[in-house]
Amino acid sequence: MERKGKFRVNIDQWESSLAEYFTEKDKDFLALVAAHPYERPYPAHLAKPGDSKPSGEDEEEEEEETPINSLPQFESWFRDEEEQIVDEEEQELRETTANLEQYLKVVQEVVAEIDVYESEINQLREKYQHTSSQTNALHKACENLLSEQSDLTRRADEISHKLNYFNEYDKIMQKLNSPPLFSAKNESLTNLLQRIDECVEYLATHPQYKESANYMNLFKRAHSKAIVMIKTLFQSTLSETASFKHSITRSPPSAETEAGSPMKQLLTNNSFSLLYGKFRAISATMKILIEQLEERAENSAECAQVLDDCEALYFSARNNLVGASVMAGVNDLLAQHPHDHCTLFRNGSFMILQVCLDEADLYRHFFSPRQTSERMNTFLMTLCNYLYDALRPLIVHIIHLETLSELCSILKTEILADRVAATGSAVPAVFERTCRSMLEDVQERLVYRTQMYIRSDILGYRPVSGDLAYPEKLQMMREIAESLKKSENEGERERKSSTDLSPADMHGMWYPTLRRTLVCLSKLYRCLDKDIFRGLAQETLSCCIQSLLAASGQISKNKTPADGQLFFIKHLLILREQIQPFHSDFSVTETVLDFSNTRSAGVKLFGHRDRLFSLSSSNAILEFLVDASPQVTEAMVDSKKEVDLHLKTHCEAFVDGCTKSLCDPLMQFLDKVRVIIEVKKEGQSKVNLRQQPFAAPAKLQDTAGNTNKMIKSKLPKLKSDMALYLANRDTEAILFKPVRNKVLRLFAEAEGILNEYYSEEDRQIVGLPSSDELKLILA
């Protein structure tokens, strides 16, 4: 047992000593091998439990077995058995140990080889690290060299780039000193100027460089020289282009040329190609140079001055060419239309408008459009003044209102409203101002001539006998109209009956001052501003009313008051109807000085002559100075209301006159009755109305009869006269209605007096017609 235990201990020590040489996989294999010996096979000479042997074999074994009879035998047998068992157990262990030793030897050989390989690998690693460090050092050195090379190259490029701005001066001056190299079609001057600007800008941003200030001055001189060369080139090109002089003759637009170009309509004899074609040809190259000046004008006073000089040279060349041509064109128009002012103004304005448009368009081909160009405005104003100076003397000598109103219409509608508005912002403002100046001159002349016309031909009109031949003129025209109607067939008469005008509505039958007033207002309305028209219209209507009043008075003297009143009423109705289309209130505010205080102060001064030299506060002269100042008052004058007021007044007078002519005896009777009744009411006397001579029933019967006869005899003529003058049934009915009502009221008043102061028998004697009978008579 001790032996076995020692053996176990040795195996464990051996396993523990070898553990560090084996991997996990080797250990698993050894454990499997170590476990195998413990699975011992069952001894062959022993029967397994459950196995049955032949009875003969059992007997033989039993025969072979020696019986153990004593302890020594047992011990001997037990040792033999134990040794046998141990031998059997250790046999497999020995075999396993031998195998393991072989494995250990192999492993030791492998470990030795591994150690050799590991040492070689370490050597290789050391060599690799050494080689790698040397390679990295070489790379780093190369990179440093490349970096230094790049830095040197960059520094060399920077120095070369910086030196280029300094070296550029010699190249620029060499080019500037060779003027033949530059021309209008050569862009090298533009590029050279841009290069100078780049150099100046670079030197301005790097003042720390040596010689930077000196080269800055040199480049500025070169810049100035280049700018002067631009001006010289511009001037020489313009001089070469404008080396001809050609007068143009502008013709008015006609129907044959209306479809063509506006420029070709107004230019003849190849003038357009000479005055504008050559300048257009050089405009592209010149504008490139001008743009260089315009870009630098804001930051450079020298460029601004040179640009201004170029603009002055341009307008000087254009003025020399176009000025004389425009003047010749205006003179040609004056010669062609010496008496036709409308055609002269129209064609002259169109000519100047087209010239202004052409010049403005040509200017934009040379210079960039700016907000304001004083030289452009001055140049165009000079061209416009050629026409204005030629037409203004003509305006002053025009005396006909028709011509002045037509000129206003041409300037205001055809030119300013149609042409200028249609062209839009392309029209220069100078031309528009010139047209408005001419329009204002024409309007001023029109206002003056209208005032003269109002005073001479309306207010101061002296009518002839034919103008006051009323109602003969109306009767004659009515007879002519009736004879014409009778000569026509029935169908035509029915067709024209609704459209034929009455004699009173014909323009030829109007009183001349009324016709002149309406014609004058119609011309003024579309020519003048509303405020000016309102004042003139008020004055014209007032003078017209005064002339109609004078004519009405003459007719009343020559014929009857009714004729004069109907004449005035009819013409006022026509006047009121005709002024309705004028959208104006015909009202003006007049400022009047009231000298009533001055008069009363003067009377007071003479009443206090004893205090003229008084040294107190009641000095008469001081009081006069304080109280005598006139008062300024404003009065609103409305001509329409004045027409309505006159119409109302004369209608009332006509109604009163008609009523008096129809009921004069009855009106005299009623006047006397009212006096007696008024006296009786006051209690001054007890008068019996029936006992009065004029109020006797028999006398009253004569009064009623005479009144009835007058109504029946004069009423048809009254209606005929109203129809002849008014020629409108509605107007006749409106005007006759107050007459009818007033007559009915007179008879009603007389009937009331009869009922109150007379008996039934007296009323029957008087025989006053009833209201129904009167209505039938007056119908």
C-alpha cells in the first residue's frame, strides 16, 4: 500500500511538473489517457457475475484450488494475489508511462525547435525595427526637403507675383508711348487701363513694400495719361465722324409714310444715315471707353472731369450737326404753312419730338443712362427752343378763338396725351416742358381773346333788326317747315315727324349771343383747366344773360311784353340745357372790398372837424384812419344759380302778365274790393260794398262778361305764342299751369265775395262762370 501510495504521489508530482509544458488540448488528451487504465477488464480466470460455467469446469477449478488451511497460507496467497493485482494494474501504467515519455521527448524536441524559431524571430524583429526606423527617418527627411522646396517655390512665386506689379510699369509706359497702337476699334487701351487700376489697387493695399509710394505715383501718372488718351481718341473719332455738314428737311408724317419707321418719316435726303448712322457705327467702341470712365468717375475726380469733357465734346458735335438742320427744318415748315397754324404746330411738334427721341436714343448708345444729364437737357432745350421761338410770335398774333382752341387740342390731346403718353418714359422731359409752355402760352392767349370776345361780341353785341324780329322769324320758319312736310309723302312724314326740330329749337333761330356763348364754352371746356374754365364760364354766362335781357327789353318794346318774356325764358331754358354737359359748377369766389366803412368814417370826420388837431385819444384823424379801412369780403357767384334765378323771376313775371291780360277787369274789381274790405275791417267807415258804383250788380255783370270775353279771345293766342316760342308741350304745360291756377283763384275769390256780400238774385244777374266752366275754357 505504501508502494502504491508513493507511486501515486510520484505520478501527481510528475503531472504537476509537466503541466507547464502542455496546452489545454494536451492536458485533455493526457486526462483521457490517464482515465483509461482504471477501466480494467474483468480477469479472464474469474467468472463474471451472472455467468454460468459448465459443471465439469467448476469441478476442475475446485480440484485445482488448494485449500487454505492456515494463516501463513492465506498471507502467502493474499500477497501473491495482491502482487498479481498490482502487476496487472501497473502494467498499463508502465505502458502509459512509456508512451508519455515518448510524447515528452517529442514535446521537448518541439519546444527546443520553438525556442530556436523564437530567437530567430526576435532577431528578425530587431532587424525590422531597425530598418523601419531608418526608413521613417528617410521619409521624414524627404518630406522636409519637399516642404522646403514647396515653400521656396511659393516664396519665389509670391516674389515674382509682387514684382510683376512693379515690372508692369515699364510695359505699360512702353505701350502708352506708342499711340499708333491704339484706335477706336482696339480694346488694348481698355485692358491697359484695367491693368493700371489693378496695379494701383495692389500698391495701395501694400504700402509697406519698398518703393511702393514711388511706383504708386508712377502708376497714377500712367493712369492720367491713359485717361487723356481716351479723351483724345474720343475727340478725334467724333471729329472724324462729324467732319461733314448736311442740312435736313423734315417732312410731316403722311398716310403714305405712316407705316414706316418714325425716323424715316421725318428725315429725307439720306439725312438719317448721315446724322445718326455714322454715329451709331462708332457708338459701340466709344461706349466701351466711356464705360471705363463711368466706372471710375465716382472714385476719381480726374475721370469724372474727363467724362464731363467727353460729354461736352459729344453735345458740341451734335449741336453743330443737328442745330442748323433743325433750324432749317423749322424755317421750311414756316414757309410751307404760313397761314395754317394748326398744321404748323402739329408737324413742328412731331418733328421736334422725333428729333428728341433720336437724340436721346443716340445718347444712350454712347453713355450709360443716368438720372439727370444737364448737358442733355440743355442740348434738347436748345433744339426745342428753335421751334418755341419760331411759334411764340405766331401765338401772340392769333386772334381767332377757333384757331387757339384747335391749337390747345393739338398740344394737349394729340401731342401730350397721345404721343408723349404712348411713348412713355422715353420722351425727354424737356420736350414735354416745351409743349406745356406752348400750351400755356396758347391758353393764356385764348383766355385773353375770350375776354375780349365776351366784351365785344357778347356783352357789346349790337343786334340788327333781323335778330329782334320775333315772333316773325319763328312764324316764317314754322311755315317753311309745314310747307316742306306737305311736299313729302305720308310715310316719310311719319318717319321724320319724331326727329324734326321746331323752329325755336333750331340753332339758326337762337339769339346770336346765346349761340356764341355756347360755342365759346364748348371750345374752352376742352382746352382750359377747370379752375380757369370756371371763371371764364361764369363771366361768359353773366354777359350772355345781360345781352339776352337787353334783347328781351327791345322785343318787349317792339312787340309785347309777353314776346320779350317768352324770348328770354326760351333762351334761358336752352342755355340751362346746353350747359348741363359741362361738368363744372360754374361758381367762383370773388373778393370784394367794402368801402361802406370808409364812407361813414369820412362823414364822421367832417362832423368832428373841431377835433382834427386834438391831442387826445379822440382825435378825428386817428379815428378816421382806424375806422376808414375797407373790409375784404368774399362772395360766391354761381352762374347756374343766376340762370335759374332769372328764369324763375321772368316766369313769375310772365305768369303775372298773362293773368293780367286775361283777367284785367276782374283784377281791378278785386283790388278795389280788397281796399274796401280792409277799411271796413279797421272800422274806419261803414261802407256797403254793394252800393259802390263799381260794385253794382249791373256793373259787376259787365266786368264778368268782359273778363270772360278776354279769356276766350286772348287765351288761344297766348297758347299759340307759348307753343311757337317754347315748342315743347311739357314746358308749355308747366308754364301755363300757374296762369291757369291764378285765374281760377281770381274767379274763386270773386265768387266768395259774391256769396258774402250779394244776394242770390244779384249773383244771377252777375252771371259769374263756375269753376267747372272755367276749367273747360282754360283746358
